[in-house]
Amino acid sequence: MCTFALVMENRIKDVIKEQGYTMKGFAEKLGIARESLFSIIKNPSSPTLEKLSKALNVPVWQFFASPDEVQVTHCPHCGKEIHIKVV
């Protein structure tokens, strides 16, 4: 198994828990079986990541890094947020 996929899987599960859901409860919110949710988490597509982020009300980047690992600054030209991962 690819290490990157394993890290991403663990972070998605963490975000689900951080938002106060059990895997069963979040699957019910999405209207899918718990087993389907596990399958989605193991190999999510870009559109799936977007759907999960909307359902959890978090930005997609939180599936790859915890908020503690990211510093937020703003572009001096347009004012948009820039997320920088601290390693």
C-alpha cells in the first residue's frame, strides 16, 4: 500500500472524529453504508474530497495536514489566505 494513501486515510478519519462523528454516524449523514465510507476513504477522488469537505465543513487541505501543522498568512496583493505546511 502506498504510504501517502495510508496517511491520507488516517487524516480523513481524524477529521471525521474531530467534527464529532462516528464513522457510522457520518456514513448515515451521507446516506451511504459504513462499508462504502471506508472504501471511499481508502481511495478518494478529487470530487469525493470536495464532497467530504463540504459535509464536514472543513477545507480539503485538512485531509492532508492538521490545523496545527499549517500556518495561515494572507497574500499582500489580493488578500486571499495562503496555507503553509510547517514541517
